[in-house]
Amino acid sequence: MSVSDVRQASSDMSKTVIDAAAELATKAQDGAAAALAGARATADEVGTRLPSIASAGAEGAAESMRMLQELSDPRLQLLMAFSVGVGAGLWMAGAPRLVTLAALSPALVVGVAIASRKQSRGHRR
């Protein structure tokens, strides 16, 4: 094999590599454009649904608070004590903070319900 044959073979391989790289870059660009179009469509759909989702969440929270305010004080205190007990036990056991916070969240909600009930009773007098 002569030097010119080696140069020719090298040139052919370089062209093949360049062509393959160009084809790969084109496919990547097309894929990125498709992903961007999909992200735009998803963002548009989320934007149109978000107000109704937020409204439903607020209505659900208000209904839950109303139901909690209708419970008797001993039941609310029992629910709060149970939640604090589970949270404290998880904390002492070394559970992740997020799990401990999730166990304590009912106590916070019950506390808000008790406080708002007492506040609304104070306004009635």
C-alpha cells in the first residue's frame, strides 16, 4: 500500500466520519425541536388547567377546615396528640425530616382549626 493509497483511504474515512457527525447533529437538532414543542404544549395545557386545579384545592381545604371545626374539642385534642406523638417518635427514631414533618402536619391543621373556631366564637359575642 503506497502513501497515496493511505492518504486516499484516510480522506474517505474522514468524509464518512464528517457525514455521520453531520447526520447525528441533524437528528439531535430535530429531537431538541420536538422536545421543545412538546414542552410548550404541556406548559399551555398546564396554564389552562391551573386555575381550576387551584380553585378545587382551595374549596377542598375550606371544606376540610369546616369539617374539623365541627368536631368536638376532645376529638380534636386526641387527633393533635396522636399526630404530635407519631411525629416525636419518628424524630427520635431518626426518620427523615420530610416524613417527620408529614406526621406533624395534621397537628398543625387541627391547631389552625381550633384557633379559627375560637376566634370566630370571640367575634360572635
